Amino acid sequence: MRLLVTGCAGFIGSNLIDKLLMMNFQVVGIDNFDKFYDRNIKESNLNNAFKNINFKFFEIDIRNKNEFEIINQKFDFIIHLAAKAGVRPSIDNPAEYISVNVLGTLNVINFAKNNGIKNVIFASSSSVYGINDNLPWNENDLDLKPISPYATTKISGELLGKTFSHLYNINFTSLRFFTVYGPRQRPDLAINSFFTKITNNEAITVFGDGNSIRDYTYVSDIVNGIYILLNAGLKGYNVFNFGSNNPIILNDMIKSIEKVLNKKAILNYSQNKIGDAPKTFADSSKAISELGFKCKIDFIEGISLYYKWMNEK
């Protein structure tokens, strides 16, 4: 099987690349090393992949459709993970997010259409549900209530895929990821930041009263779910939640990290940030029943594994 993975140097992308190469797939990865965080981190994420003869890399910006012309290969799947990341920054710079996440996604889908690639997997986000109060969130609930430009761009990507699936018979699957964490996590994300700041005796800023909830999902469970999709034979347009079905209260998350570190956090409480949903909670029953998706890593095990990785890297 030949696969094209966009955003291959990022957190989820690099973990996925390692899995695919371990399974002896032929993989082409593309990434533009977006400046959202240090390029050196992303390059190091691919250290293992660069040593594998089944991996080929192109530095490409998905916004530039002409750059795709250097990829002169056929693929069984495109796994489209590339995106401008971050809910809060999207509020400050919505045009950049639309450029990358909407127009860039359109270029990826057009590449699939023009090259006869019939299967596309798209990394969407739990943020599309926004402030929908019908918890746990289910894919059949069409009352999406996004509260950030980032979330809106992910809805747009889903709808582009649905439209092109109808027009050009592309099998397009949108995966709504719920707060993914684990090795190679972005530096700005909460678990990474909290571990680092507690270790360094720095204060943590807690937005709100600490009672927000997140459905945390360990990265290996996300990667295994994508791997399952490659052999699922899905047709047409599909959308699935990939979440743990077990939301964690922010204050409890901090206490769990304190327990792993055996060290108390210094907490500074602040006002809620606009764009942040107060709750995320996945109903992953559709993915479980139709795909056999399963979260094997619970939260306590996950943060313990993450801490172990931090100490070994």
C-alpha cells in the first residue's frame, strides 16, 4: 500500500509515520515546517523515518498547489493531517487559518481528484461541536456550534470532502480527534506545558475555575484508529469521533500530573479564554461498532507514559 501523509513532521503525523513504516508501507510525507513551533523539533520527530528506505519526504506548503507537481506518484490513500494548529491563535489571525486549513485542504482534495486517488482521510477536530450542550457529542448531531475560526476551518474541510465525495466518487473520511496527547506533543499544549512548568517550579495559568472538562485521547490510540481505516473498505463520505469517552476535569488533570511528578503545582487562576469550549466529551460508539476503534490507554497510564518519554528523549 502506498500512502501520502500531509503534516508528517507534526505530533500526530510523525507518530503515524512510524507506525506505517513499521507495517512496511510505502510512505511519502510532506510538511512545510510551519513556524508555530521550532522546526528542529519537527525534524527530530522524523529521525527514525529518514533512516527508512520506504519513506520519502518533500518540503511542501499545501497552500501552493503547484508544489504538488513534484510528487509524481500514485497513492492508495491520502492521510491529510496538515493544518494551522491552535484554537486561540486562530482568533488573532483567522485569514491565515482559512488560507492553510480551507484552501490548503482544497488543494489536497484536488490533488486526489486529479490523480485518481480514491481514498482520503481528513484530520478534523472535536472543536467543530463548539458549545453544543448535547453531551456526549455524537456524529449524527448536526447542530455544530463552533466558537473559533480554527473550528470553522475544520467544518469547512469536512464539507469540502463531503462535496467532492459526491461529485467525484472519492471515499472521504473525516476524523474528529478529541484532545490528543502523548510523545511529541506540541510544546504549547496543556499536558506538555504543565509537566514542564511544574518540574521547573513555574506557575501554571488555569483559565476559569478549573472545572472545564476534556476528553483526552492518547496518540497511539489515534494512530491505531487511522491504521484500522486503511483496511476498513469505507465508501462515500464518513465521519467518526475518535475520543476516549472519558472526560477529565482540569483540576483533576493537574492533580494527576502532580501525582506522577510527586510535586505540587503553583496555580494562578485567570479568566476563561475566548474560543475555548468549556466541555468536550466524545461518543465514539460509531467508531467502536463500525471500525473496531478502541482506546487502550486510559488517562493515568497515558500521562505516566508521557512522563517516561519526556525523561528518555
